[in-house]
Amino acid sequence: MSIKDLTFGRVRLRAMGLTALAVACASSAWAQQSAVPPSSLSPDERADQLLKHMSTEDMHHMLQTYNTMQAQQPPGGIGTAGYVPALTKLGIPALQENDAGIGVQNYPLDAGPGKPPGHVRGEQGNTTPLPSTLAIAATWNPQIAYDGGSMIGGEAHAQGINVLLAGGINLTREPRDGRTFEYLGEDPLLASRIDGGEIRGIQSQHVISTIKHYALNDQETNRLTVSSNIDERAMRESDLLAFEMAIEDGHPGSVMCGYNKVNHVWDCSNNHLLNDILKGDWKYPGWVMTDWGADHGVMDAMAGTDQVSGVDFSSGYSLGTNQNSFGKPLLQAIAQGTIPHSRFQDMVHRVLRSMFAVGLFDNPPVIKPLNADADALVSQHAAEQGIVLLKNDQSQLPLEGGIKSVAIIGGHADIGVLSGGGSAQVWPIGGPAIPAVKGPDWQWKVYDPSSPMKALQKLLPNVKITYDDGSNPARAAALAKSSDVALVFATQWTCEGVDMPNLSLPDKQDDLIDAVTAANPHSVVVLENGGPVKMPWLSKVSAVVEAWYPGARGGEAIANVLTGKVNPSGRLPVTFPQDEQQLPRPVITNEQDVNYDIEGAAVGYKWFDEKKLEPLFPFGFGLSYSKFGYSDLHVSSHGDRVTVSFKVTNLGDRAGMDTPQVYVGMPANSGEAPRRLAGFEKVSLQPGQSRTMTLTIDPRLLAVFNAQAHQWQVAAGSYPIQVGHSSRDFVLNRNVTVTAANIAP
């Protein structure tokens, strides 16, 4: 989402007890209306029947949302990001829309009467932050994504919110992107399965989820004006494939179109993206909303946009009088026939249809207290499965045995864990661990109050644990030298609106790590970061733990992994390059055009494979305190349907989880990168236990998109199937013969 209007910050009406009254009044008013069709009908039938009772004014009412993140509220507003007032005479509930990348977003007031700009009121958050969505992707576990979505959907529903602006799935074409932490990595299959799980979880609580930002909104630099340029085939096989499969899996109620242009046409004005592909090829039945301020005129309606988001309340409470894209200009265009009445009805039908499908009419919000402890455990379990063990020489970890002293250095690890900034920021229950720091514009740097040090002290009561803030490398090195093990917590804060200039850790943390490792070879680096980072010190440290932004109880999750209470099972959802020179664009594009035809569909590991580059850590990589073996590979095909089965065995002496990955090799003449991820599944095994896994490959992952023929095409021939621990570590290999096939787009 955008900056929106943060002049007065988020008005926390629900925190002041007014939400219950507003929602209760609205609920009682519309729940009894006879105009609402019975639930025995399909969502489409119910929408059609309700439309028959709606006047032009009623229909127009549904097609703009107010920005209510400001001091003055319209009747029924509760301070959410977007708001459509209820039509009580027809039984149509209000839409209360809120940001929710990693939890129900909840800005505090940052200015107001008697408060200078930038002043934090000290207001506590009232919702639970999950780990970053990139950390959720690192679990490689759609069930974890579902559980997290269900948790934040439940918290939203309990506060009167019924639309969450979640489901971010833009692929990691640019790892320096400030929103990398909000997205789900570089591979369409992994991203879509995780996103589909989260969306299903949210909507299980009768809260609509979006999927965003459609499409190719892959960097923050010039995000309001940049054109993402790419050919049709490459777009269909990469970014659009992620959206397509996630929509099939999650059935989100709405798609949010982005700020950028694609091939020089604005996302929200892009007939090809919205009408030809989304609503045409994919038969998407829900509605398209703009990102806040991403509309470009009334004719966006004919390009496929159904609702303009975040209209300024000061522009006029009557949506029929304001001059925004879908305000008065829309009514004039309909009256003049520039926009057919049938299209006008279709726009409203799509909104109502999603409201019926997800249960907004039949299951209105009921204000109730949150179960904060249970919700925090959902976040902790996600963090535990998303933490990736990147290096572990001589089994430095877990911390056990004869260790008597541990130095903890840097990262505010004595009091909390870092989170990412922007519209995905969730202010934690209990308030930040230290006073929040204002970012470059409207963002905040917030530490969640979950101390890794305190969690380690509970798990290692007989070990002397000493903290140093890392501000003086010599002092930190002295502490490290006097300790059995040194844990350096290195942080990288990223946020919406700003890209990183490079992949280095900021604030001379590389120098700190060098000083500590020189003093103590038993040094472990714990990373809290938004995406890939360079590691010039990698050969000097004994272990590296990638913790991402770990969310509520993230400190406990980190401590559990460090001590072996939890066996690490995370796998990288993104490639870590050696340096920026390995990227398709060594310097982030600051022009008005970014050329994605350089890599085309070869995003992430596919680019590294195609160019024969050796990454720092490959996509899919992650270590465990156990060892897992693969055997008994069987591959069969029935036309273009390929089934792969194999045995996974825990060869270690600890229970653990593994994620075997299936890759398919593409024909040499296909113009594709050498291989694609074609299947994965996470499995939990006791020591010595085996399990047979059976996976079926989606035919689109064997196909190329023929833009001229407007279809997916699977070429007849022999396809290599590889099963391994990462995109660069294969254990089992076999070829399968596939017959030619054409697949509708």
C-alpha cells in the first residue's frame, strides 16, 4: 500500500472502545434486511438479486473507498486504511479495509494537538505481528501460512475489520527492494503455494483478502512512475504465473493493482493485465481495487478497475460529488454512455460477489478480546520453521554440552527483535521494545519486545550470558575473547518506499563481526534482515543463522533454534548472491524504465543457473541438526501429467523436518533456464523414520507460453527430474517421457 494520508496518523477508534458500538449498530441494522438474498443461493446469484434492488446511487456508493486514517472520521469509520459506509437499507455491511502484510496494521498517532511532528504518543499496539512474509516463505510450509493467515484474519474480525490488504506476491527480481520482506521470494510455485495458504487462512475467518500488487511492482525506486518492461512470454512464466496459481489456490476476494506501469501502461489502466489476462484468461470473479492513489482517470473502469481506493474524506463525503476518478466523473461517463451501464453493474456485482463468497453478510464481525498468548504462539511457530541455518562448522550449534559463557553482541538482542517498516508494520502489544525511530518519511523502525537474550537465559540457566551493544568493536571483541561462544546479532532495516543502495549490512556491522571473529573463532552471526545480504566475513564465523524479521516471540524462536529445542528446518526462498555484480542489474535502476527482458523468466536461481554463477547460498538451501537421505525415486507420466515419488529418511539422531525439492529440467532448445522448481513438501520425521512422498507436477511447469498461439505448450520429449536439498544439491535423478500438449492460458 501507499503512504496514504498520515498527517494525523491512524485514529485508533477501536482502541477507544467505539468500534464495538459502530459495528454493533451497523450489524443489527443490516442483518435483518429482507433485501439480502438467502445463503442457499450461489454468491453470483445473491449478488445479481441484490443488484436488482440497488439504485444508481447505491451502486455508485460501492465503487470508492474513503481513506479514514485521519483525525476526522465519517459516520461508521473506525480508522482503517479504507472504508465504504454501510447501505443499511439494503443490508449491505460497511467495508472496513486494513493493511495486513504480517498482521493487522495499527499506526499510532504520530502528531496532533500539542504534539510536534514525529512525536510518538506511546500508544501500545493491539494486534500480533507475524514474522515477515519472506520468513513465512522460508518455512516452505503452506500450513504455516494458513495458520498465520487465520490468526490475523481472526484478529481483524474481532476488531470490526472485514477486508485485509494482504497477499503480497511480487517476485524478488530486485533483492534490494525495500519491500522484499513483505513478499514471498523468487519462485512462482513456492510463492503461490505460500500465498494461497495465507489467503485461505484469512478468508476462513470471513475476512476478504486481497492479492497484490498486480503486477511487476518489483522495486520501490520510482515506484509511482517506473515502467516494468518485459515480453509476454517471460511475464506469463514468472510474475504472472505466481499470481495465477495463488489466485487458483487462495481465491482472494480482491486483486490490488499496483502503482507502476507494465510496458508503459499503468497497472490500474492496463486493459491487457486486467481484462485480457485476469478476468479473461483466468476467469477471475472478484473485484480489482487500486492501490491508494494508483488510479489514473475514469476510463480505468473500462480497463478493468472496479474500485478506487483511499479517496480523501475532505474531498466530500458524498461520493457522487467528489471529482476523483470514480466520483462524479464516473456518473457522468455512465450518463453519457462512455462507460456502459452493463460495465457499471459488473463492477458492483464483483464487489458484492466477493462479500457473499467470503461471508461478510452472513458472519459479521463480533467485537471481542484477542487471545494474545495463543496468537503469539502462532507467530513463534512460524518463526521457528522459517529460521534458516546457513552455516554450522564443527556442529557449533546447538549451544549445549560444556559451554559456560556466552557473549551476546549487538542488534538490541537484550530487549527485542527488529521488524520491517511501512504499511506492513505492526506495532506490538505492549509497545516497542525501545522508542520507535522515525524513518526517512512516514515509516518507523520498531523492535518487537521479545528478547533473545532473556529467552536464552531461561533455556541455559547455568551459563553466564553477557550483553554488549556492539557500538565499540574493541570492547565487544574483548567480551567475545573472554567467552566460550560469541553471538553477534546483525540487523538490516528495510521498509516500503525506499530501496537499499546495496546488499551490505549497514552501520559498519561487517567491521564489528570481523573484530569479534578475530577474538573468538567460536562466533555465530544471527541475521535479522529483510532480504539477501553480503557476508565478507563468512569464512571466519563458525555458524550463521538467518532469522529474518521474526515477529512476536521471535526472541524465543531464535533461542529455541540456537539451543536445539527446535531443530532448524527453514530453506531459503531467495538466492543470496556473492555481490551485486551477479545480479541482472548490478546497480538498481533509477530510470523511468526498468528492463526485465535482461533476465526474462529466469528470476533468481534460474538466472544463476543460466549464467553459471556460483551464489553465496542457493535457493532452497538450509541446514539441520539432523541429516536426511532420499532414495527409491519413481517417475511416471500420463500425457502431460508427471508424478514423482521417493523415500525420505531421517538419518540423524534428532527429530526434525525436511523439505525435499523436485526440479524439472527444460529442453535445451526451449529458450529457458536449465531447471524449474516443480514440487516440494515439508515432512516431519523421527530419528530413523522414513516416509514416501508423492508429488504431481503442474503441467504449466513443463510448458512454455506461446504468446502468438495464446496458450501454454508442452513439447514432447524426455525431461530430467531431479530431487534434492536445494536448487544446487541433487541426490536423485531420472528422466521422464512426456507427450505434447496445449494448455489454455
